[in-house]
Amino acid sequence: MSRIEVLEERCKGCLLCAQACPKGVIAQSERINQHGYKVVEAAAEKKEECIGCAFCALVCPDVAIHVYRTPKNVKEEETGHAG
Amino acid sequence: MYQEELVFGHPASMTDHYMHYCPGCHHGVAHRILAELLDEMGLADQAIAVSSIGCSVFLYDYYKVDCVEAPHGRAPAAATGVKRARPDNFVFTYQGDGDLASIGMAEIMHCANRGERVSTVFVNNTVYGMTGGQMAPTTMLGQKTTTCPGGRCQEREGSPIRMTELLSQLGGVAYAARVAVNNVKNVKKAKEAMRKAFQAQLEDRGFGFVEILAACPTNWKMTPIEANERIASELIPYFPLGVFKDVSQEEAC
Ligand SMILES: Cc1ncc(C[n+]2csc(CCOP(=O)(O)OP(=O)(O)O)c2C)c(N)n1
Ligand code: SF4
Ligand code: SF4
Ligand code: SF4
């Protein structure tokens, strides 16, 4: 599984990441950070679809996204179950 | 437990300082890829930045490198002095289009022509961003700004200057390219162009220049997404992307 972490205090809600994501994972949240920006999130119903491509992070102007990937084989080997 | 791997994080040579740029401003992307290169090329310890006047004036807050703040337009002259005094350091300037192509036109032309062993990152957002969006030499024909409210007119203000093409004519220039950061593919290409411009300095071949077409949503009076789209629809047709000069080591003097 792959996932993103949005650094909410850096995010400015520009939505360039949402536009770049090939899986439609990212959406605007209801949260407003201390700078007054409505931050994005990996939408609850979509976040499982993240493929860890980092397209979102590559276009983010504020270094507000970190991307984590779990190699499939490692996961299966170490956890003993797939999925 | 499965092992999770961080595949995209914060570049080591970049501070975690919150950037003051507007939402969707491409200065941030340019900053990040520059930092990634400082890390990948092992330059962070030897780099000296010469920053300019414009929205990127606080550049020294964002990098863990030494920085000289040059007066408006004078970064290439200041960088010349820094590099000549410290030839073993990696020296780069970071300048906007008002800074580089207006008030600093003389400095960049002569620095490039002399083939100073410095690298310049030129962020062309077609306006003076910091001071409220006045016309720059790079403003598009018809583009409305606070100093050309009816739109830039060729008869009155001339045509937008294509700096990369101009500089590529000069003998001292080893590498000159124009890039954009409006999509994933272009961000990757921008980074490779910057790497080559930096290599021109490291391999003592001459001056390296990369122009980045950049969005300024605030002064374009657009949303970040609209401004990002304007790069492809309006800027690239007039400011074509590509490598305009790449002199190999053999050809250099
Ligand atoms: C000698 C001098 N003249 C004028 C100014 C005012 N000034 C500050 S920033 C700027 C323009 C910057 O525009 P640009 O280089 O395009 O950078 P951007 O803000 O768009 O990134 C001007 C004219 C100044 N600071 N110093
Ligand atoms: S691109 Fe970055 S700053 Fe913009 S909304 Fe996405 S995470 Fe936030
Ligand atoms: S890593 Fe790729 S799939 Fe995951 S949220 Fe970012 S762009 Fe979308
Ligand atoms: S005014 Fe324009 S160039 Fe300056 S920070 Fe805002 S968007 Fe960026």
C-alpha cells in the first residue's frame, strides 16, 4: 500500500496536487490551517487507491506532501498476507 | 508489519521554514528542484547563493547554504565577484524577470558573455510579482498589468524579450535552456536542465542558464489552476521550451 502525508501547516490549498493525481485520491478537506488555507487530504473513500507515484508531491509548490510506498513483495513476505 | 519507505520527502538542503509565496506560485517548485539537485550533486556544503530582489528575496531563509543578497538586478555581478574570490565554491544566482531582464539586463548579458563560471536560475512569470504586477520586459502582448492596463502593446512597449534565445548567442554561455514546471513531465525536465546548467560550472565550461516559465496566480488574477494552465496555453507558444545551447567540453576555450 502507498499513502501520502499532507503537511497541513505547509499546504496552501492550491489544488495543483489534486489535478496531477492520476487516481483522483486528493480532495479539499473541511480543515483550515493557521494561515487560513483550506488544506487538502487523501479522501477517505479514495486513499486505498494511491499508487505512490509522487506526482502530487512533484507539482506541489510548498513541499507539503510526503509520499510513502510499501513494496508489495516486502509486505507479503513479512506480513504473510496480501492486500 | 510491513516496511514503509519514504519515497518523497523534504530535501535535506532545504530548511523547513514556511515559504511566504502565494498559493500556486511556481517559485516554490523551482526552489524545491534546486534543493534536490544541491543534495543529489553533493553541492550543499560548497554552494553560495546570490539572491535577487523580487518575491524570491527571502531565498536565504529556505536553503541551508550561504547566501549573498544582491541589489536589484546585480546578482550576476555580485556572483562574478563571489566566484572569482572563491573559485572552488559552486555559485548560483536566482532571479525574476523584472530583476534579470529589466534593471539587471546589463549585468546578466556581460556575466554570460564573459563566461563566468556561475549558474543562473531565471524565473519568468511575465510580471514584477513583488511590487504588485507591473509590466516586465517579458509581459505577453495584450497582457494587462498595472502599468499597461489596456494590455501590452507592441508599438508602445515592444515585444516580450526571449532571454534564453538572446543569451544563447553569447560566446561565454555553455548551456542555456527554457523549461516549465506546469506538469509532472516538465518538472522532471526542468530538473535535468538545471543539472546540466550546474554541470557547465562544475566542469569549468562556462556560464549556465535555465529559464523557468512560472505562474504568478496573484498578479495574473487567476486561480492557481488557471494560472498553471496559462503556462501551456499562452506562454509556451511564445516562449518555446528546449535547450538552446549546450557546448561540449571540447568546444570550450
Ligand atoms: C533599485 C530598485 N528598484 C526598484 C525596486 C522595486 N522592486 C522590488 S521587486 C521588483 C520587481 C521584481 O520582479 P521580478 O524580478 O519579476 O520578481 P518576482 O517578484 O516576479 O518574482 C521591483 C521593481 C527595488 N527594490 N530596488
Ligand atoms: S499542491 Fe501542495 S500546497 Fe497545493 S493543495 Fe496540494 S498539498 Fe496543498
Ligand atoms: S502518490 Fe500518486 S496516486 Fe498517491 S496521491 Fe500522490 S499522485 Fe495520487
Ligand atoms: S506575487 Fe506572484 S510571484 Fe510573488 S509570491 Fe505571489 S504568486 Fe509568487
